[in-house]
Amino acid sequence: MRLFTIQNGGRLLLGAILGFSLAFCSQGDNQNVKGQNEGKPVARITFLSGDVQVKQGDQQATASQGQILTTGAELTTGSGASVELFFKDLGIVRVGADSQVSVDSIASNEVNLGLKSGNAGVFLKKMRSDDTFSVHTPTSVAAVRGTAFLVTVDSAEQSRVALFDGAIEVSDQDGQSVVMDQKGEITVKKGQKITGADVQPLSQEALARMKDMAVFEKNRILEYNTFLDELNDSKWMEDLQVESSVSEKMDNLDNQANRPADRVVKAQRAEENVIRRDTEGDPLKIPAKKDFK
């Protein structure tokens, strides 16, 4: 079964490739199917913190835990806020602070998120062959299957995708693609071609942010709790905890080494060592009768 994604307005495409190929349909077809699904329940808010606003139709209000989101819903998180969305049969999306995201369902088995700004951590279960889940940003579309990744919108000109589990194919506007089948991070800039050399190891920022997002609390939804158990047992989640802890320790060591006081002490010690090396083994000898003026 092929995985179908929508390419809209010349955006970049990031497609998961777990044995599936990519196909495109026209923007007109996209809008027709989307209109048929307007108002359809898509997700549920299972956790929120801070100021989270939701707009559904013409109504805008403060979001509430347990709230059902329908096709076309738009969420905005304030400073220090976050919201968690649970998609039945698919998985969980954690939206970070200062983010704007819309929830769309193009078809009964296809979910699209529009991330206009901020960041979102995606945690998906193994989906059925005809399911599709994608995240649209101003410069890219990430279409995935059974994977975990982090999407960050730096600006309208640049987005980043950090892969923690699964496989992703990244294609630019010219159709050039890069396959990511291991943990890594890639930056997609508008108007620039990407190559395999653009894939870098996971950054400390990505590790720390994903670790913060991968914190869940069980609730009364059985399917949600079952998925959390699967996540906790996954190898990549275990690796995330280890890698982020090591990264934090290394970062702390670097910060301590670069503190001004430490640099002064190090400079003093270095100067003392130089003095010792200059005098030890070659003692200073001053002629007894020499007059120094």
C-alpha cells in the first residue's frame, strides 16, 4: 500500500520511507476532500499547561483538558505553555511553548498538522498500511509511519527535523531527497538544496527538548495508557534518557570550564607553571658584584 501525502504551494516534503513510496495529488483535490471532513472529530486534548487558546470554526476560547478537537481546529500556546494531543489509533503530539498548530483531516485515514511556529514532538505507534500522518511547516512536510521525531520552526525560511526512531526521506523543492534511517537532525532552508552532508548528529537542544516532551501521565483512556506502556518499553525512549543525561552533564562541564572565575584561576595556574619551568633546573644566578642600574 502506498503512502500518499499532499504537496501544497511548493513546500518541501519529508516522507517516511519504511518501504513505502510517495505520491502527490493536486491542491484542488486536497481542498475538496478537506471540505467533506470539516468538523470531524480528530483528536483529544489529554494534557495542557499554561495559556492554550483553541479556535474551532468561528469560536475561540481557552482550551480545556479532555476537549475534542475537530478538523480545522487551531491551537496557540503562550510563553511556558504546552498542550498534548491524542490521536486515536495513531499516537501523541506534544506542542511546545509559543507555538501555533492547526489540525486537519484530509481523509478518514489521514491526519495533517500545520505547524506555523514553535515546535512539536511526535510519538506515533505502528500504523496501518493505509494510515497517513504528516506535519506541515512553512518550508516542509514531514510524513511518517511508526516513528518519533521533533519538528522545530525557526522562521518562515527555516525548519528543523530531528529523528529519534524510524526512517524519513527529506525532499527539497527541486525534488532532491536525502534518506534518514538513523537518529539525526537536518535543517531545511527555503530555496536551498539539501544533501546527505546536511544530516548531523542529534543536537543537545533537540535531545533536551524531546526529553522534556516525553513526559506523560496516564488517564482514563485505555488506548492512551496502552500506548504509554509501549513507549516506555521502546529502545529509543531508553536511549533518549541516557543520551540526554550525558549531553546535560557534558554541557554542565563545559559551562563550568568557561566561567570567568575558572578562567582566571586557570590563567594564574598556567602562569605559575611557566614560572616554575623557567626557574626549576635553571636557577637564576646574579653575579655578586654586578651593578644593576
